[in-house]
Amino acid sequence: MGGPRILAISGSLRAGGFNQLLVNVAVEKARELGAQVDVLDSKALDLPLYDGDVEARGLPASVVALRERVGNAQAFIISSPEYNSSIPGGLKNAIDWASRPPGRLFKGKWAAVMGASPGPFGTARMQPHLRQVMMAVGSLVLPTQFHLARAAEAFTPDGALKEEGRQKEVEALVTELVDRVKV
């Protein structure tokens, strides 16, 4: 039997975006702690916009695949950019599809929320919205958060965080998540 099963999600659809880099840093630490991590490529899923009429005709294969991965996870690492002070539409759409009946696939599962942005506020305005949505779908959101401002200057060319203190913050957040799942 392996370690905790974690689904890692970047709220950005951009290949190599700051939030994907941040997810990669978190995933490395989670795997070091023995977690089994499934990294979700939201863009590759090619989810349709949530539509009750589409749902009534039967779930698209991409939605079925997403729901299976969310259902298999025991916890979530979510790193998201901030679009107009809130959650990007693609991330919200994925959460909406995965939260539809049957089942409460997020219920009682821990989530670590973080985000990177090129601006001076990190993702301080988006994270309360993401926290609210995740709690509404039944997830338990860690009280600790991680905001990375000025992300364009924060990473080395190989995708590591330049500042050791910021690296340790991400590692502490991931450690807290893994510890909560193990309990």
C-alpha cells in the first residue's frame, strides 16, 4: 500500500505557466514524503463548459475521466492564478463538473491552496474565492495558504524557486497536507 493519493491541479491552462511550475515544486515534495501524486493536465482534458443539458444527455468522456481522478484522490494540491481578482474559468468549470451528483467527490478531502501571479499581490484576492468554492463542495481546506507575487522573477530556469524561504513555505504546506491525510 502506497502513501496518500493526491491530485495536483494547476488552475492555469498555459503550458509552463507559473502555477504549473509551482505545482511541480509541490509535487516533488509530496512524492518525497511518499505520496502518490496524479498531476492533472486541465488543458488536455478538454472539458466542455458545464451545461445541464449536456449533463442530461450523458457525461462526456473527459468529465468521466476527471470525476474518476477526483474520486480516487484523498487530497488536492491546487495552484491557481488570479483572473480579475477571482478563480480562472477553466478551474471553476472543472470543479463544477467534478462536484455534480452522483457522489460528493470532494467531501471530507483535504485541499492545499496556493497560487502564483506576476503582480504584487500574488493571488491574495483569488484564494478566498477558491477556498469558499472548495468548502462548498465539501472539501476541507488547509488554513495555511501560499501566495507567490512577482512570479516572473521567482523561478530559476529549471523551475525551482529562487528563494529558499519560499521553497520551505511550499514544502511546509505540502507536509501539512500529507500529514492531515495520514491521520
